[in-house]
Amino acid sequence: AAYTAVDNAEDVAKDLNWQVNADGTRNVVEAAKRVGAKMVYISTDYVFDGTNEGEYEVNAPTNPRNEYGKAKLAGEKAIQEILTDYYIIRTSWVFGKYGKNFVYTMLRLAKDHDQLTVVNDQFGRPTWTRTLAEFMTYLVDHNQPFGTYQLSNENSCSWYEFATEILKDKDVKVAPVDSSAYPAKAYRPRHSVMSLKKAEDTGFEIIDWQTALGEFMGEIEE
């Protein structure tokens, strides 16, 4: 569970963001410690500032630049302070069957627009919720070493490239623009591609985001 309205976290829901993502996480941590439970915590690429040209390793210095990222990092730190039996899994650009996500937004907009503009200067790794869920259970079921991991689907892209793939079979033109076309309250990392090496070293097989997207699109169309 998390508060994920990133722009609202900057002002109107700043307190709520911290209550859920920092204080709420600490409550779960303390409960897990009391009963001797393992804890699995989903974190975010927003713990990084997104200025790195290469991939962010698991142990790279964190430097969140928005309130959401700061609160999620506070959640990570609470876990590390109190527990030894935990898995922190950082992920990014999540799409799946439930809730709001970029894939649903693009499909909805394509219904009544013949052209869409999407930013092409922010890069990351899309993540299918199924891949993420399978990795969560894999870590626990296979008694993998406790600690921090990073999990998305393989390959990276810009939001523009992601949108182009989503809409490749739709009758809509997708045009690239830079981020200045869509000013947002919350800072967005420009290049938050996280290394998947530690996750891959567990033996978990990670499919690329194009394959994951194709499988997901096939499911929702059915």
C-alpha cells in the first residue's frame, strides 16, 4: 500500500503522503518485528534524482527530488533500521490490470484524438504488475538473501517510445515533445533506469517490457 499521487504529494496531500508512505510503513515494520514476519516493501525509482547517464545500481547514492520520493525513502530507512528479515523492491513505470496507469491513459486518449504528444526526454524501465508480483513471491518462496532489490521488465525506453508501442495498432499518430510541454508540480527523474543485475542473479527470469506489454494488451482485449 502506498500514496502514489506524485503531484498532489507536493502540496495538497503533502501530509497524507508522509503519513502513508513513511509513518504507515513504520507501523507495518513494527508490527512485522513484533510477530517475527518477513516484510516485502515496494519502493520506487524516485529515490534517485534521475541525473545518472548509466543504470542505477542497488547501492547507488539516493537523492530524491520530490516529496513522494523522499517519503518512500523514509519508508526504506525505517525498514533497514528496525528489521533484518525484509525485501525492499524498487520498481518503476508500473502498468497492470488494476488501477490507473500509463497504458490505460494512452488507450483512453487514443479513442477521441487522432494525434497525441508524449515526452521523449524521460527514460526508464516499464514494469508489468505480474512480473513484479512473481518476483515478490519468488524472493520469499526461494529464501533469497534479504535486502534491497530492483525489479522492472528488461530494456528501457522513453515515455514516447512506450506510448508508440502501446498504440502501434491504433489509428492515432504519436508525436514526441520535451518535458517543458507538460509542466508538473513534482520533479520527474530524467533518466531513472535501474540495474536489474541483483534480481537476475537470484535466477529469476525477467521478460522484456515489449513482451510484457504484448501479453498484457492481449489479456485486456480479451
